[in-house]
Amino acid sequence: MTGPSRCSAYWQEFTKCYASVTSPKQCGPQRDDYLECVHRTKEVPRNAALEVAFERQLAQDLKEHKKELDAQADGVPTRVGLIPSPTLGDSPASDDK
């Protein structure tokens, strides 16, 4: 592996704080940031919750879209394009040949 690790900046910040204070409790926020970076104890559940919310929203959007399509299709014949549609001015009854 080349370059600094993912959490090296947090580790350096924590060690700099730890070396410069008289009480290690003063470096609690830096320690918490480093441990979160290493273990991702807050990030993983947050991402899981976001994924669940995204899937729920997607399912709701699909359900609404299906309702719209069903409403459009009710009672309306669907054309498949095999028979050319009459253009304006052309009517089947006007063939007086």
C-alpha cells in the first residue's frame, strides 16, 4: 500500500493533542474522530438507514408510476403500431372510389 492510510490524519491530530496536554481527557474529540475513522461505528448504521430510506422511496415512486400508467391504460386501447393510423383529413368513410 502506498501513501498515507485513510485515518492517518486523524491519528496525527490525536497524537499531537495527546503530546501537548496534561490530561488525556482533553483529547476526547480527536480520539473519537480517530476511532470513528477506524471502526466506522456511526457511519455503517447511518448508511444502512439511508439505503433503507432510498429503497422505500424508490418502491413508493414505482407504485405511484404504476398507478399513473394503469389509469392511462384503463379503457384506452393500446396501439402497437402495426396498422398505420389515419392522418388528419383521411377517414375510412371517405373512400368513394
